[in-house]
Amino acid sequence: MATSPELRTLQSRLALPLGILVATHVVGVVGYHWLWRDHGGTWMDALFMTFTTVATIGYGEVKPLDDAGRVFTMAIAVTGIGSLFYSFTVGLDHLTSDSVRQARRKRRMQQRIDRLERHVVVAGYGRVGREAAHELREAGVPVVVVDPGPDAGRVAGEAGLLVMAGDAAEDAVLERAGIRRARGLVATTASDATNLYVILSARLLNPTLFIASRAVDEFSVPKLLRAGANRAISPYAIGGRRLAHLMLSPRVVDFFETAFQRGKQALRIAGLQPSASAPKRSVGALVEAGATGVTVLAVLRGDQVVRSPDPSFSLGPDDHLLVLGTDEQIEALERAMSA
């Protein structure tokens, strides 16, 4: 079985002191047995005397010792105790080393990731990835950050996120991040080519995964979509449009800023879908069943968008609702939809 470099280093450092410790016991057993040859000493007596001397237990002499025997005992004590405590020092140094602590942290992190279900993998923890991870965490969605940079991993760890060091374009890294159990992937690396590879790998591992990708170049959006992304956006294009909207309709932008904030009393816009097993109901009956007070903004039926639907509008199993309300109101409506 392969061993890590840290373990091989520990083995090489312990080889000499442990070898001296074993040799001391062998010499001690043979020496005490010879010294007590005229006193009826047994091999067990010799082993017990050697062990108690090296271990500093100090039960006393098992059999009488002359001056030569006491000098021999002091030599055994110095050699055995020295090698024993040096071995302890090497072991403690290994256990408290940075590499071992990092390995333990990685194992604990991997164990936490292995327990996750329906989480979101964020590939790349730059400026865009940090904002995406923060919003997801504020929404109560478990997040696993995958980034090869040590600084990015440290910052994400300080933010309380689960972090995995590695290249998200590699299948093995995505597997360890739990991509098969994830609900979604956010590809936010600084390279469209890397995002493309990440999307291809993730889509092959989880065909039902929802994938949203950053596009550094707006012309890369169609390629990312063809590679398997469900959505691809250019942050620069969105930022430019947002600035223009601030100039044209600042109050509207302020409203949407409020709508996308997180918090129990903050308004937000959510997309909901009725359960396939739920009975067919109208928009008005569904809202009344939830007693939520939410506002149904639109119903998405395929490519058709029904804005401000009438309360008598009948919902189908493939319809999606866009609703406006607080977190508590939307959660109550979700429970009513799944009833």
C-alpha cells in the first residue's frame, strides 16, 4: 500500500531511535540473565528488570546486583530512556506538524462533503464566485467551493464554506465534491475554456444537474450553452445594463435590489412548480390554500408567458409560477403546492 511523504519521513526519523530502543532491550535481557546466573534469575526476570528501568517505573532490583550490575543498569537506563523519549518527541512533532494538521482538516472536510445532498458546487472562487457562494449561503443552500488556489481556499474557509482544493475540470475532483448528489453547479473561473471543460465534465457525471456559467466573453455564451450549461451570463454585460437601468429607472432597480435581498421580512421573487401528484387547481385556489398573501407575477407554460394571471387560471403539472413575497409566505405556498 502506498504511503504519504509525511509518513515516509516519520518512518525514517523513527528508524534509529526505535532500533536503539529494541537493541537496548535485547542487550538488557541478555545482560541481566547473565548477571543473575548464580541467583536463579529467569528470562522473565531479566525482561521485567529491563522494561521497568527503561520505562522509569523503578520497582527496584528484582535480584541482587553488584557494582558491575548497577553500572550496567545505569547504561541501560541512559540508552533506553533517551531513545524512548526521542521517539516520543518525533511522534509528537509529527502529530503537531502543519502537514498533518492540514491532512486532518482535509479528511474532516471530505467527510462533511460526503454527507451533503442537494448542494451547489461553485467552481472558481474569484470575485464572481465569492458573490455567488455568499448569496447561496444566505439562501440556506449548502455550498462546496472548488478552487486550485491556496489563497482562495483560505478565504473560502474563513467565510465558513466547505472547500476542496483542485481543478474542477477533472472528473475525480468533481466526484469528491459530490457532483452526482448536487442540485447545481456554478462555473465562475476566469477562463471560458476552463468553464467549458467544467461544464462538459459535470454534465457527463450528472445529466440532470442545473449548470449556470460565467462567460468572460459575451460571444462565448452560445458555446457554453451548447456544452451543457442551462444558463450562461456575462457579468460585464449585466453590470453595464444595470448601470443603464439605474440612469433610466432608478426606483425600479431599487425595488429589485429589495426583492433579491435575503431575510425573513425581505421581499423576494421565486420560481415554483406544482407537484406532479397534486390535484389540478387554479391560481386563486392555490394561493387561498396556502393563505400566504403572495403575488403571482406570471405563469410560465413552455415558451408562453402569462403575465398577472387571472385567479381562475388553471395550472398544469409543467407550469412554473413566478411569485413575489417574503420567505415565510413563499415557503407556505410551496407547502400548499406539494400537498
